[in-house]
Amino acid sequence: MSVSCTKRADFKRENNSSYVKIDNPEVNDVKHITWRVGKYGKQKVSRGFRMHFDLPILSDSAWKSLYVDETINGWLIRLRRKSNLRNEILGYYSIEMISPKPGSKSIYRIQGTKQSSLGINYAASSISSRLDQLPCPAFDHSLWLEDFEVVDSPVGQRMWVTNPVDEQRMAPKVIPISYSAVTVNGGMSLIGDYYIDLALYNTATKRKKTAFLELANYVSVKEEEDRTVKGCENYVVPNKGDQDPVKKFKFGN
């Protein structure tokens, strides 16, 4: 685990554009999420992992200027995965940082969020809460994250600049991050390198207001171990309406 120093971003508005500048914002931690399965939950496989990353810290006056002059009220997050087979976008997410107080057009609520996180889980644990509670994972999932880490990859200074050329309405679904943890479906295998990109954003109009910039560092999942979950060899995922699937299933020896 690497320790991230809290640094305030520099802000200026000049020639009808806004500039947000910070040194080396980064992905700074990854945590393994385990899953107890099988009879009495005595065996373990992996649900996935959670990656933590910096959000540039802006002064209240900077957020007010971005909101009033640029109609920017937060960050747009893009999660990417690179592997030997392909590069793919796993999803888009947003964090609202400033909003008017109810009944006021000049008084604002500004979030002091310094970091955020995204969980990337195997399909068996992320498709639905029902599957996530089963004693035996769906899709015959039995993988364990054997080798994963945050890889140092400095990017130096990053500067977001508002520019009409970079402004774009986001057609893909954008999932808001608020108080509940967000988990992403990473599929049947999580092997690959995971990157975070940030852009300034308007959550109401769903418009990206700057170019995406990649954060320093990335999470690399290098190896998975296929484990045997004893007693789950003949398990059948119950229908959605079935009650108490644990009691209805007779575990093997």
C-alpha cells in the first residue's frame, strides 16, 4: 500500500477558460475482497478487489467559479482495463462536488471529498445481490486473486482545461457515486491492468467539460488461482422465488 499526500490543486480562470492543475494525482491503494463459501463458509475464494484513488482538492472559491462560469459541478470517472486480448472501458461514474442549497441561488453546499474508490468483482458476486448471497458461487466461480498490486506509473503534472472542443454529452450510462460503495462487474476473469481517468463534468446535463486525464499508477492483476470448493460440485443455483436456498441444498462430503 502506498501513502498519498493530500495536495490542493491550483486553479485559475483566464481568457474564458478554467484551469485545474495538480502534481501526480494517483491510484494509491488496492484491497482484496474475499468471499467465504461452501459448508459453514469455511472456504475462501475472491469476490474481487477495491481500488482507491485521489480526487484533486479545490478551494470553495474555485468550485464556485467552475459552477457559475462553466456549469461544472463535479468529476467524471472512467475505469479502463488493459489486457493481452483487448483494451476496454468498464464504466463511467460521477461525483457531485457542488450544489446550490435548497431555496438559494447564491449559497452552495461543497463536498470535501479527497478520495474515491471502485470495486471490481467477479461476475458471480456482482450481477445481483441474490447471487452474491449464495453458499456456492454461480457460474462455477472458484478463483482466488493470487498476485495483484498497485504499480507505480508517475504522470507528473496534470492540468484540466475547459475547452469547447473537449465538451461532449455522455451517451453511455454514468453511475453516480455517493454514500454507497459502487461495484463493477469485471467478468469471469479479472486478469489485466486497471486505470482511472478523470474529467470535469456537469452531472445534470451529463456533459463532459474537459478532456480525460489518466491518474498516476494502476492496479495490475497478474495471476488467479483456481480453487476447489468442496461440497459445491452438484450445486444448482435456485430460482429467484425460492426461499432459504442454504437450507434446501445438501452439501456433499
